Amino acid sequence: LMAGAQALSGKNVMDPGCDGNRYLDLLHGQLLLPVFLPDATRGVVRSLDSADLRGCGVDGVMMNTFHLMQRPGSTTVHALGGLHRMAGWDRPIVTDSGGFQIYSLIHENPRNGSISNKGLVYRPQGARARINLSPEKSIQLQLRYGADVVYCLDDCTHVDSPFESQQESVRRTVEWSRRGKLEFDRSVEQMGLSDEKRPLLFAVIQGGGSRALRKWCADALLEIGFDGFGYGGWPLDGDGNLLIDVIAYTYELVPSRFPMHALGVGHPANLVESFRAGYTLFDSALPTRDARRGRLYGFREEPSVLNLRD
């Protein structure tokens, strides 16, 4: 995917290498930017093992905090020595906060959960116990998992949500990120990690389709101080079109020394457009899901999809 994007395009944690490329320095190695991170939701990319990923040239994966805390469970991950040992993966792992996943499930069925200033509460269907995820707990779990990049909990919305909901989302995201940063700093000090041995901490810029809210969120997060940032919210409009104007504007709000992650962007055409807008990190379950269904991606003059089952 990224080779195709480059062919079609033209602590400072991003280091320029002697070859002129830019790299993201992490605990388990460097990521050559731009990079696509396949989603290994519960610790594995479905139907593949670590040897398959290395053979494909994959340098890093994205894992999901919300799903990991359910299956195999945080206690199991810790007992197995963290995500890297559990997955047999010695390269970088990025974990998200779990906020988007819980938001999506609550959006589908509001009776199963709630969002408040304290955090997110969700009761899986048929389960007795509720899942409580606060900004502090999300950070604690990700650090315990041994991730290379940790994400602060954010309050996600859809671009079509009312302005008042977007405004509340930004206010809550900023406050949760502030609390997440405090917990991250406290935990890193308690764990005795030096600045060189700690994971990176990213925050998510929310604001829906409002430029004013996106700027408010970005300015507040920059003032708190993070190692990198992600584009937050569903990246598509109600018709399935990429919100490239908002995505590009959000990138312009952040100084170029910070890595920017287009969260959830994985369709070839959308990935190329986001790369052209400046983003250098991408993740999605779409490419591997398409592959399991017999679809291949190609890049010539434009990205294309070949369906092997037609």
C-alpha cells in the first residue's frame, strides 16, 4: 500500500536518515515513513502469523485495547509477557485507546453503554460484568501491554453529529488527553523508564467537520504536549466519501515535526489522498479483510481493486 502511495505522490521522534527518508524511532525498531499498519485487533492479523507478516515486509501492526482487554484479556496478555511475546512479534506495535470501538458499539445500541466525563462504560451482550474504561485505565493497560506507541482515550463522534455534540466531544477529548498525559508521566516515572526507553504518547484531534472545533482541539493538545497526533472521528461522510478537506485541514494545524496518523484509513484511494495531504501513518482492517475475500490492490496511474472471485 505505502509503496503505491509513494509512487503516486510526490524529542523529535521523526529522524531523517542518511538515505533522505524519515523514520519513526520506537522501542522495537524504526518505522520507515510512510507506513501502513495492518490491524491485529486481538493480537493477531486474522489468518496470518508473525512469519507471514515479516515475509510480506510488514514493519509494524496496530492492536486494539478494547478488544484485547476482553479476549484474550489483560491478565493473560501480562502473564504471557506482553503483546510482543504473546504475538511472537519483535517489531513495533501501536495500540489505540479503545474509545472508537466502544463509541461504535454504543452508537449501534445505546442501551449497552454510556459516555460521561469519567470515561466509557459498556456491557457486552450476554455478559454480566460491565467494561469501564477511563483515560487513566486506558493508559495503564497499554503501558502494561508493552506497546511502542500509546494513544490517549478520546471521545469520538460522527461528522454528521450536531455541532453541540462535536463541541462536547472536543471538550471531553482535551480533558481526557490531559488526564491521560498525567497518568502516562506518572506511570513512566514509576516504571523507571528513561526518555529513550519509554513508548511514545499520541493524542487524537476531534472536531467533526468543523474547522473551528478542529483548531480548538489541536491547539489545546499541542499545549499539553504529545509525541504525535491522530486524525479522530469517522474519516468518511454519510455517503462513504473520504472527508479529505477536513483531513487535510487537520494536518495543517500541527507542526510538521510531529508524526500524523490517519486513523482507520485503509482503502487504496483514500490512503493515497491522505498521504498527499501529509499523513505518514495509516491503519485499517480493510486490506486484510479484502484479501480474505479474494480482493487484490494494484497501483498504476490510479489505485485499483481486482476481485479474484468475479
